[in-house]
Amino acid sequence: MQVQRFSEDIESMLRLKSGRENEMDVLVARHQRKLIHFLERMVVDREAAEDLAQEVFLRVYLARHHYEPVAEFTTWLFCIAANQARKYISRERRFYDEIGSVPPRTLHRFSVERVKNPEQLALIGERRRKVRAAIRALPERQRDAIVLHRYEEREYSEIASRLECSVGAVKSLLFRTHSALRPRLVECGV
């Protein structure tokens, strides 16, 4: 009988499931930075992304007793994260719709040391805001695909697994996404 080998993440999750609480710290340390980066690209707000990352890790911890290694751990983790981000965006839109206001746009925090020219800083910030707004305006599936591909630098196979489709469907989706984004960005002068 052959013994099945799991990734480090799955091994950590299985140890957490069996009661070794310190494994949660290992998983957080291993994935927190990437998770926050992923969430920030989706919700366009660093503080909200950090809060959502905490919520995602809490959900992982609470689900530890029911965890089964049917997919790669990161696929499961980022699926939870994407769902949390979608809920956040939906709540944010409803809130601003109810009060009849426009949601605030979070500007990227730049380091003064990197960019000393205030005019250059303003231009870079405006360009990033336009790109983020264009991505945020995409349909949900296209937005998820472009964030995973361009910002998380995921392989087609991993994107396919997360979006529950074939690699060919991912390539087609990304082609349609780029085709939809290009005119929006040109229109905005990006």
C-alpha cells in the first residue's frame, strides 16, 4: 500500500485538525502577505484587506475539524478569500447606495523616498486609481481571473482550479478580460 504525500500546507492543516494549535501560526506566517496582497487588489483598500485576511484565517481555523485535503490548501484558502472579498464589496456598494453617496477611492500609499516629485506622485496615484476602477468594474469572474493572473501571478492551471473551469476556459476568459479592459484604459488615458 502506497502512502500518500501531501504538501507542507496540507500537512500543517491536518496537524491543526488533529489538535496542534501552533500549526495555525505556521499557516498564517506562510500565507498572510500573499493573502493581504490578493485581497487588496480585489477590494482596493489596504485596511479592509488586512481585516478580511484575519476573517479568512478565522474561517480556516473554525473549519479545521471538517477539513479534507481534496484540493491544494492555497486553492481552498484563496477561494475563501475571494468569497469574503465579494461579500465585502457587495456590502460596501449597498451601504453607499443606501446613503446616496459615492464610495471613497483609496489611493495607493507611496513612499516619499521612492518618488520625490509631488506631480509624479499624483500622476502615478491617478493612473493606479483608474486601473483599479477599471478592474473593479469588470464582471466578477473576469475580475477574479485578472487579479489571479496579473497580480497574484498564478499559473493557468491554478486559476482553472480556483475558478472551477478548464485551462482553455481560463485562457479564453483572460483574452475577453484584456479585450474589455483595453478600451476602458485607453478611454481613461492609461
